[in-house]
Amino acid sequence: TGAQQSVTVANPVSGASPDLLPHFQLEPEDVYIVKNKAVSLACRATPATQIYFKCNGEWVHQGDHVTEHSTDRGTGLPVMEVRIEVTRQQVEKIFGLEEYWCQCVAWSSSGTTKSQKAFVRIAYLRKNFEQEPTAREVSIEQGIVLPCRPPEGIPPAEVEWLRNEELVDPALDANVYVTPEHSLVLRQARLADTANYTCVAKNIVARRRSASAAITVYVNGGWSTWTQWSSCSTSCGRGWQKRSRTCTNPTPLNGGAFCEGQNVQKTACTTLCPVDGAWSEWSKWSVCGAECTHWRSRECSEPAPRNGGRDCHGPELDTRNCTSELCSHAAPGAEDVALYVGLVAVAVCLVLLLLVGVLVYCRKKGGLDADVADSSILTAGFQPVSIKPSKADNPSLLTIQPDLSTATMTYQGSLCPRQDGPAKLQLPNGHLLSPLGAGRHTLHHSSPAAEGADFVARLSTQSYFRSLPRGMTNMAYGTFNFLGGRLMIPNTGISLLIPPDAIPRGKIYEVYLTLHKQEEVRLPLAGCQTLLSPIVSCGPPGVLLTRPAILAMGHCVEASAENWSIRLKKQSCEGTWEDVLQLGAEPCTELYYCQLEAQACYIFTEQLGRFALVGESLSMAASKRLKLVLFAPAACPSLEYNIRVYCLSDTQDVLKEVIQLEKQLGGQLIGAPRVLHFKDSYHNLRLSIHDMPSSLWKSKLLASYQEIPFYHIWSGLQPFLHCTFTLERLSPSTCELACKIWVWQVEGDGQSFTVNFNISKDTRFSDWLVPDSEVGAPALVGPSAFKIPFLIRQKIISSLDPPGTRGADWRMLAQKLNLDSHLSFFASKPSPTAMILNLWEARHFPNGNLSQLAAAVAEVGKQDGALFAVSEAEC
């Protein structure tokens, strides 16, 4: 074939214009083969007698050429145009040796001319990016560079960027540009730049998308300027003044860090005390004057009033009649003096008679009105009253008169003692709170506890179920009616008491009690606020209760009014947290009340929901209780040995979680937990290890101590903070370790404890610290949920609710049980005695001492003169 072509080329067609070399009007250009489609190459020359293509040094077969002849209208010279097609197979034959190229060769009578080379390449675009953008979180105004290296391809891929699926155009946004290496650069991050970014590579073959990279632009909080110092807390002497600031300059956004530091500052101040003026001694009487008078004077100077003190009250000048040899007027007659004295005596007698009449009337009215509450005491908060025995001639005398101008409370009965006639507390001779005799009084609950699967299935249909944990480990549930009952989450100190008659008769409620982990619920805390208790839900929300239920849970605060402001928070249906009660202040609603004890709080609530106890420190003396717990592996198969020191909030629920976690890790409890009082002093917690035998062990800790930041501990939102001490034994035969662990707050009160234990491959995990204060079923329904028998409870309530003689009623029972600080709350309820017994049940179940309660009730009965004369048959 090549020989034939050479012959053909050597004999060009005659008739071409002489003395002209051919020149190309159209030369072949580079092309790309897309998939399996052939490409066409063309060239056109004048004057030309022959045109052929040569590809990779070889002539293309004459039959593969498509030739067209024409004449140039301007010059009249002949024009020849030739086309060929190149297939993918032709290019792939020489793949790897060199690039495939083609060029035209044109002939005329004067000679030949060659065109430029046109390269034919197979176009492609790989699927995988060489580098994709990655998600980032950046601070506002920080620069951002999102790299993108597109997949390999021919021709090279062009790159464009998408922000939330919209094209990013640097020409429209001066804050954005794309580098020659295809990276997207944001000069200064803005909040509007928070989006998903995608790198898109494309050429004539395909269009590829990278994985989307989420860019979050956050704003760290900044403090506002301090407010002016408040006025001094006391108007006289040493006091406190404070100022505050807010984390709003700017407000944290998109997960930005909250402001570090305290939002309230306190400082001591001293206010000058007002000094009231006092009179000096009277001067000597002056000489008797011509008008038979003489005078004396005094000054307000001992001391003189200052700092806003009151001026002296009374006259500065005193005058009186006198007699003297120089007096020219006679003294008044004796008969005039007697007349004046008689008139004054009559007036005084009339006033005294009027006062006696008013007092007698008021006391008679107070003795007859048995159902009017002393509302002046209730509305102002109950203050302890010194009650004196009433006189025999006036048994109805009240030590404090009721204020009839205010509305009476729900509880009908006076807070002041009075005589009520015959004794009313008739109880059996035998044990006061002994169980009722068999066959006489039987109480049943109408509905058994729901099965777990059925209960969760029904619960999942409710909208509020989405916010509850999915596991059943920290949940208790049951079905209750008017007899009430109790829910408990074992080993957490959390329980819910539903007293009798709290659920309306004829109603049956499925009630749950849930403990939340801190990471499940977002509880916003501001400034120096801290979480003091677990976050607990009881529900379902919207349940109608006619008596307050009592939610019991632990806390970790060393409470004192001067160091803490403690609030009960409840989450609303919209998900926001609201303050429903401030402890120590007068409650603004009767729906909630909280009794705070040393390690537990008891919340009275008529509305079920999600609750938490939050505190705000008022001084650096405020402290929280931390529980320090040590765990180590039960066995030591390698040379390394780890000791983990947990710093937990001192509540049973957190300890339970850590124990379960360590059980999965194969850890063993070392020694008894210790309590550390962690103060609001902004100082971190430090931990160090000492006194190890250096010939047997060495510590792998590079620093002399480890440190846990103050705010990580103080917030209470990170429950499982711990440090790990990694030790290495120098010999595999070493199986004993004695060391000392020190834990202290920097510049605070240091505390330490010593640990001595043995390590052996045969050691077994056994010594768990499991709280045993709560035992029994998680749900108890009806009488089984209460220590006090139902009918005995009703008899105590009916006997002690009405006011008794010499205060022998529910008030004295509260005093005997050390609950007299809550009298105003008990008095606001229809049955104060029921509230006291409910609180006793919540505090003492299941290990309460009924004998002590019986003794307290008996002492109240003796004060009332009651005789326990009911026979055993009547019991």
C-alpha cells in the first residue's frame, strides 16, 4: 500500500498554476475522542493538486480520505479540501508509546507544504478527587481555605464551587476567590458563610462532585461592660455591693465558647451609720421674772444628729411659774388648781374604759370564730410565736389576733392555739401504726403495673417521647389510681411519690420517671450558674393531680443563703427552661415547693414535667461536693498499669453511671470514695501521685501533676471527668504497689488520701461500691408503696388537721418531726397533716422507723389530753 501511495503522490495532477507553492486555508486542530465516537480531521489548501494525511509518520490509506474540489472565487486558483476520521482503536494501538498525531501534506507543481500537527487524545475524567474539602469550624472573621484537587482527566477538568448547591461567583463577592490550584478562599469568615461547600470538576467527558464540607462559623461570647456598682446592701455599717455583666458582646453563636469568668463581682462596702440627736442636760433655772415665770434650756448636742440621723424631739426651752419677792402678780388660787386636776382625771378614766371595752369585744370575737385562718401570718410567712398557756377564765384568748382584712387560705383553721373542748384524738392502745388486722380492712389497687414493651410502645405514640431516653435502665413506670403509689430508679436516690387521692377517683394514669444523661438534654447555664442535681423527667405532662406529688433526688451543694442563690428549673412544652421556684424566697405559685436537705431535695409539684436544680454562687465561699473515686484494672497482664481518678458530682446517679462504665472496662474500685468541697474560687483541680517505690515502679507522667479546669467541674455538665495515672513496673514479677494520691484545689483547701493495694493476675473484680439505700421494685402501687397503713393515716389526718388545744395539732407534729420551718406551706394546703405524712413517706421509705413516728403522734395526743382508749377489738 505504501508503494502504491508513493507512486500516486509522485505524479500530481496536471493543470496546477505554475510557480505557486500550496498554502493551507484550514489546518487540522487538536481533538479529543469522547467515549467511542470517532473524530474528524480536515485541511484545505490552494493551489493544490494532491493532499494526504500522515499520522504518526505513516501515510493514511487513500481510500480513507474524503476529498472535495472547488475554485477560489477571488484568485481563480483550485482549492482542495480533505477529511479523515480517526477512531478510538487507532489511537489505543500506540497508547503508551507516544501521542497520536496527524498532519496534512499538500502538493503543487512548485513543491509540497506540510500543515501543523494535530494531536488526537482520548478524553476521560477519573471518579475520585485527589483532595477533597473537609468540614471545619472557624471563628468569625477568621480566614478559611478549602482545598480541592480535581480528579485526573484529559482535557484537564475545570473547577467550580457550590455553596448550598448555589454557584459561588468570585466576581459578585469580593470576600471570595479561587486560587490557581482550585482552592476556595474566604478572606474573612462571616455568619452567612456557614454552609455546605462542594467542589465540582468537569470536562467534556463528565462532571464530578466532591463530598460536601460543612463550614460552621461560630462566635465566641464576649463580656459586656460592667454595670455600675449597686448601692451598699446595708444602710449602716459593713455590707456588700455588687456589679454584673452579661455575655452579650457578642452573644455566643453556633457553638461558640461562653465567656470565661464571673458575671457578678462583689466587694465590701461601709456605710456611715445615722446618728440620732440627743438632748444635753437642762440648764439651771433662770431668775424668776417680772411675770412670775422662769425658764431653762437644753441643746441637741449629745450627740448632735449626723449622717441623716433624726433630730431631737421635744422643746428646747422649758418655762414654769415661780414666786419671788420681785414678782408683782399673785399665784393662782388653790380652787383653780383643783378644778383642772379633776377635769384631767375624768378624761383619763373615760379613755381607759373605752380601751377595755374594745379589747373585750375583740377577744370575744376571736374566741368564737373557729374557722377563720390567721391570714396575716400566712401571707407574711409564718414566724415562730411564743405561745403562753391560756388562762382558765378566758380559754379562747389568742396570742395573735387574726387579720380579717386579707383573704383566708385553703386551710381552714387558726395557726394560734385555743381550747376545743373534749379530746378528739382516739387511737388504739396497741402499736399506733401497726398493720391492720387481717380480714377487717383490705385495700386493692385496680390496675397492675404495665409491661415494659407495651408501656414503651404506647409512650412512643406521644410527641414528648422524642425527648426521653430510649433505654429502660434509667426509667421506672407504672399504672396508678386514686390509691397512689411510688416510682423509684434503683441506686440513684430518685423517686416519685404519688400520695393517696392525688389522682382523681375513677382515673387511671400511666406514669413514668426518667433520669436523663447530661448529654441528652441541653440545659443552658449563664455566668457562674451550675447544675446541682440530676435532670429528671416525670410524666406524662398535662396529668391532672389534685394533691402535690413529691419528686426526690440528690444534689451536691453545701447550701447557705449568703453563698448561694438556688432555683428550681422546669422545662416548658416549647423546650425552654424556666425558673419556677427560688429556694429561700416566698413562693410565687402554689404549684411548686422544695425542701432542701443536706444531700437530697424533695419537690412538691402538682404539674409533672422535667426538673433540675440550678445554683448561682454569690461569693467565693460557695462550694459543691465532689466525690473522688479511684478505679484500676482488675488484672495486670502487661507492665503498664493505669489508675483512673474520677471527680464526680456527689449524687448517687452519677456514681451509678461510673460504676456501670468501669464494669464494662474491667475496672476495680480501690478504697472508699472521698468527698472534696470544691469552692467557687476559679482555681483548677490538681492531682498528683507520690511515694511510689522507685525501685519497682515509675510514673509515665511527664509533668509533676495533672489538672482539671475549674469551669469543666463547676458547670456540672461534664459528669465523668477523670485523670489517668499511667504507671510502669520495672519487673514482671512485681505485684504490689503502695502509693499516695493527692487531690487539691489550687490555692484552696488541699485534701489527700492514701491508697494501698496489691496487683495480681488472679485479682477478680468484686469490691463494687453499690448504693444500698434503695431496694425493692421500681414501681409500687397502692398500700404497698407506703409505710403508714391507709386507715391509720386517715385517722391521724382527721384528728390533727383541726386546730387543737395548746397547739396540739399538725403544727406540733411538724415540730416533733423537725419540719416546723415549712408551716406556712403546710397551712396553704387543704390538709396540712397529709402533707407532713407524705413528706415523711418520701424521706423514710423503705427504711423509716414507724415507732418514732408513732411516738411523735402520741406526744401530740398527750398534749391534747387525749386518752388512747380504743380497744383492741376496735382496731
